[in-house]
Amino acid sequence: MNAQDFERWTQASLNAFESALDDLVPAGAPAGLGEAMRYAVLGGGKRLRPLLVLASCAAVGGDSFAAMRAACAVELIHAYSLVHDDMPCMDNDVMRRGKPTTHVAFGEAQAMLAGDAMQALAFEVLTPLESEGSGIAPALQARLCSLLARSAGHDGMAGGQAIDLASIGKQLNEATLRDMHRRKTGVLLQASVMMGAACGPASPRATQALSDYGAALGLAFQVVDDILDVTQDSEVLGKTAGKDQDANKPTYVSVLGIHAARTLAQQLRAEAKAALAASGLADVSHLSLLADSVVERDN
Amino acid sequence: MNAQDFERWTQASLNAFESALDDLVPAGAPAGLGEAMRYAVLGGGKRLRPLLVLASCAAVGGDSFAAMRAACAVELIHAYSLVHDDMPCMDNDVMRRGKPTTHVAFGEAQAMLAGDAMQALAFEVLTPLESEGSGIAPALQARLCSLLARSAGHDGMAGGQAIDLASIGKQLNEATLRDMHRRKTGVLLQASVMMGAACGPASPRATQALSDYGAALGLAFQVVDDILDVTQDSEVLGKTAGKDQDANKPTYVSVLGIHAARTLAQQLRAEAKAALAASGLADVSHLSLLADSVVERDN
């Protein structure tokens, strides 16, 4: 697959994804709640997690309806975490994806509720009612809920956020920093890959390889995030640059220095690609090119 | 079943429930998160939702392991909603179940994260890993996740909260008030009954009857809550009394007056019992006595 084919696949996937998500996030939820939910999740973001779900499903030849639902669910979890993370009691950020954060636009109470409802919606999306037509096998629904809940909760994203909160102003060694980011960002990225794999018949060997790929890619994503936080300005990022530094949060750049952080990102990309090579899967080109795009991105 | 048998069943059920919940809420979650989660959900509350799950499962002769998991999951959702609802940007309440609210004890950021992690944990609890031993049939896992997500989300609890927020200082008619409370409180109580019923082989007739029972009971619960808010003091309630009145929120008492509100509670109890009588189920005594306890409670 060349760069042009990948670009074409990415665009087609994103178009289908945006349309599916638009259908699933209710405009009609009461008292402005639907508006806040739609503001927080539609029409913005890199959509890396959905692309990972879809690419992983394609690699195992899986059920594309289920994968699209999983892609929407994982993005809902990611987007809700941003809404809550941006609130005054957390990072107190006013700009996200180039526009005012949800609590700035809708007030804190509505933002908190929208985040809460988005998390619930993620699990609704994974368990479609029979009346919604094309279904997902019940065992796959259960497996997807299990993967998503565990990556979002205390042992995953929420746990990572708690460590993050507690780490402000502290010196961390690389191992602790890695554990924090594994939970905070890595686990949900890895779960995206695993949810895609769950949609198809993946061998134990392929499943393990995709898990290793997801773990390496998840860390690479965060290392690059930390690099961009100090090398890019807010306009390119679409969010406030330099905020980790300002908040006195430990980052890969503050712990390792910018040079070693860049080297680590390259190492993690190589690890991710080595895992794909060991998977025994015939076509892992989308996943491979997604690893490139994570490491080479500028926002 | 006499009052003494019911008391014995309730105590035994609550003991088993508290023990199961204690096992499931992780003490070891990082950076104080587990402590905040356990503070918010263990050792307090009436546990009405878990009792409804267990009583409904008993009425249909269902899988008691699955029902206990469902009982824990629904209480986690209820408890997380209280944590978020008590926060300064929502009701700004400092006392709950006779002790400081979670954000007072742990700070706002940790309270928000604990609530978020508790919602995720509810879905983890419903989708046990094979390594956790005794399992739940995958189709039942999916069904329980579907019921819980829909009752917690935009069309249920979170949507009701949004209406509640928007209603402050407004005059509502009884129909709008009923819709708000149906979503905010009723849907999760009804879902508790339906989750219990899903654990067993319930006929369509029994399922419909239990749904009607849950709907009536859910509204009765809220009507009684509104009555107690003006007739009891904070010490008996374990939370701030008179707060709806102070916040200028419409309630059944403010819309109907105390006398008509009391009459409505009795009517709803009669509706709930009529539904049970129509269910065709042999033993609905626990559910019937739970309806009595909802209407006759003093806190």
C-alpha cells in the first residue's frame, strides 16, 4: 500500500465514521444535553482511536458493522474524558480542537453531565437493540463492553488521570511516567486495536501481536504529545501549548530531554512494526502506516 | 410472607450484597482513586436498587450470581450519580448519607474521576473475565449492559438531570415534572427490576408486568422523596433537608401540595401491586413488600 492508497482509505474511513457517529449522538436529548454532547464529540479531533479500530478489524477480516460501532464507542469515551479533563477542577483549559471547551460553551454542570452521558452512550452503542436492525452477536457485544470498560476505568484511563493529578509538581522516574501514561492514554489506544481484533477471527498469536502493537503505539503517542507540547504553538495544536510545562507536570521531555524523547518515539515505532511483522496477518499495512502517522504528526 | 420473613430476607440480601460490592470496588486503584470510590459507594445508602434486582431475580427464579453482579453495577451507577450531583457546579451539597460528600472529603477533581471510574466499573462488573471464575452467559452480559447503559444515559438518568438543571426557578406542570423524574430516578429503578428479570426465564407477560411495577415504584419513590424533603429534618434524612425548596426546584409537593402528593404515592403503590398481581408469577412477595417500604419509609 502506498501513501496515496492509505490517504484514500483514511478519508473513506473517516467519512463513514463521522456519519455513523452523527447518527448515534442524539440531537434530541433533553434540555440542551444533546447539543453539548454533539459539540464535544462531532466534527473535530484526529480520530486516531476509531482508525485503529477499523484498521485492526480490517487486518483480521472482521465484522465491519461491529467495528464501526466500536469505533464510535471508543471515541465517545475519549471525547468524554477530554470534556471532564478540561474542567476547572482538573486542567481548567478553555480551548480544545480549536474552539472553546465544552464547559466554556455550555457551563460546568452541563459539561459534566454531557461527559457522563457520553460514557453511557458508548455502552449503548455497543449493545444495539434488536429494533436497530443489523445486530452484533451478543458474545461480541459483551467482549467489546468488557474491553472498553476496563480501558476506561480505574485500571485504565481514570486511574491514569488520578496518577496524573497526584504527580503535579513531582519528579517522576521514567518507569513511573511510563506507567502513568500507559494507563492514561496507552490503555485506551491499545483497547481500540483489541476491539477491532475482537470483531474478527484472530488467532491467539495475532491477538497477542496486536496487543503488543497497541501498547507500543500507545506509548509512542504520548511521547510525541509531550514533544509537540514544547515544540508547537497553540494554533497548530488546536489546544493550549506548553500547558504541561506551565502546570509543572512531569513529561517525557522533562524527564528524558527532547533528544532522548525523540529517540524513544522512534524505538516505539520500531517495536510496533516488529509486533505487526510477528502477527502472521496478511495485510497489516493500515496499522503500520497509522504507526508512522502517530510518530510523524505535527499536531 | 410476613414482615419478619421479609426483614430476614432483606438483611441476608444486604449482607451478601455489601460483601460482593466490597470485593468488587478496588482498594488498590492508583493515587487515592480507589479510596474515593470506596468512600462513595460502600457502607451507606438504602440499597433499594440492589434489593429490587435481587427480589426481581428471585421472582423469576433467575441466576443469582448474575443478579448480584447486576445489583452491584446498578448501585455503582446510582452512587456515581450522587457524587457528581453533589459537586459545586451541580447541587453543591456537603452532606450525604450522614457524612461529608465525596468532593468535600477528596477534592473536586478526585470526586469527578471517582464518579467516572465508578460508571466504568459498573460495566466491568457486568462483563466478568473468564479468570474471575463463575461466569455470566455472554448474551445476558450484553442484555444487562444494554439495560444499564440506556437507563444511565441521555434518555435516562443523565437526561433527567439535565431537565432538572434547566427547571430551577421554573413552574412545571405535573406532566413535565413526571417526565423529569421518570428519567432522573424512575428509569434506573425500573431498570433494576428489569435487570433482575433478565437473569431468569421471564415470560413476555411477566416482563411487561415487572416493567409496569418498576415504573410505578420509580415514580412513587420520587414523590415520597419530595414529601420527606419538606417533612423530615436533615438528621433523619442523612442529607440536607429542604434543599429542593431552597434551590427553588419544582417538586411534587410544590406542584400538587402535600395532601395530593401523599394521595399520589398511595395510588402509585396500588398500581405497582396491581402490576405484580397481573404478572402470573408465583411469588412476588418481596417485590410487593419493597413497594410498601418505599412508600412508608421515613428517610
